[in-house]
Amino acid sequence: MSTEGPKLDEVIYFLMDKAQKASKKLSIKTFKDAGLEITLDQWVVLRRIYEEKSQTQIELARATLKDAASITRILDLLHSKNLVRRVPHETDKRKSSLILTNRGIETINQAYAVVAELRAKGVEGITSEELQIAKRVMNKIAQNMKSD
């Protein structure tokens, strides 16, 4: 096995991980400074529930790219904070649908301005064209790496 190849700082997967970790670190600090009592992962789950009304936990896990155990933990925390609630599914009583409480909606509204600032900071100095190319590249990599 050869140890030759590009330096780690030139490997796209390392760079993606580096960007993601920097983003998460700044998000944690920014959320805390803004007085938000949720994490970035909790924000993603709340936002997806807001966007896709009346979805099940399994659908939510797929939509947020999280495993079942992680979603369960996040939803339990959001439920204990009175941000989401589970209601019986309309057609399958063995399932529950997830909906935001009024407090959950208020949290989404408060967090959105913070998230918008974080997103803007992350793409500072990047042209619209570069951003579109980056999105296409990330989507292609994700598609190429699917194991389904």
C-alpha cells in the first residue's frame, strides 16, 4: 500500500469535515450568545418539523440525515422543553405525528435570525456562481457515495 497522494489539507473530504466542524463550533457559541436554549441539531429537527407538517419520527430521521437513536434523543429533549409534541397519526394509530407547540414556533422564529446570520457569515466572499457550483459538487459527492 502506497502512502503517497495529496496532503490531507488538499483532500475534499477532509476540507468538508473541517468546514462542518468550524460551522458547528461557531453555531454553538452563537446560539448560546443569543440566549437560545437549543443546539444546532435541535434547530435542524425543529425546522424540518416546521417545514413538513405532520411527519412521523421515521420520516423525520430520513429528512434530517440522523439515525433513529439520535432522533429519539433529540425529540425527547425537545418534548421536555415543550417545543414539540407527538399526536396520534391520522391514518395509522401505531405511529405518532410530530408537531410544534406555540413555544416551538416562537423558538423557530427567534433562531431563524441567528441561523440566517451564520449562513451569511459562512458564505462571505463567495460569489453566487461559486455557491451554485459548491452545491452541485456536494450533491454529486453525496450521490456518488450512496450505498443504497
